[in-house]
Amino acid sequence: METTNHMAGPFDMTAPTTKMLAIGRWTEKGLDRAARFIVMKEEVPATVNLYLTGAIEQWYIKPDLSGVVFIMNVTSAEAAHELLEKLPLGVAGMMVFDFISLGPITPLRFLLPQ
């Protein structure tokens, strides 16, 4: 009886970037609640527009209210940064983002028949 070794052979474990995780945080300037409130009147519709155009897939607020988290339908940190820095909070220098590339879980290939 012949057995198949699913661990044999080269596996391509690279993963393309298919989405970006954007983690926002207030800058020193953004900690001023009164100033931030004025900008938020423009920020909310601008962010909704990014959602409606598909650039933002999911959006969350951090429970400690220190910023937001977006899952974005872009394939590079540069593309995400370009979109988010044009939002009113970005223009006002009140929020900055860290970016994490996301992609498919490539070890799932081990579950596929050879």
C-alpha cells in the first residue's frame, strides 16, 4: 500500500498582501477633545465615504478610546496611508496610523490534496 507524504515536496509559504490592518492613535494634538470635536464633524462623513467606496471593509474603535482600527481593501501600507492622511483628522495632524499587511493563511495548503 502506497502512502502519500503530505509534508514532502516544496510548499510556497509566501502570502500576498490582500488587506491592510490600520491601527490609529491620537497624536498630542488629537488629545485636545474640544479641537477634535470640531474636526470630527468632517471626519465621520469622510470615513463613511471610504467605507461606501469599499476602501474600508471593517471599522472599529479601541475600547480605551485611544483610536480606531480599520481593515482596508488595499494591498500596501502606502495606499492605506495615502487614503487615511487625507481624512480630516490626518490633515489636522490629530491621528496617525500603524499598518500591518494581511494575507491568506498559507499553511492551509497542507490541507489540500497533492
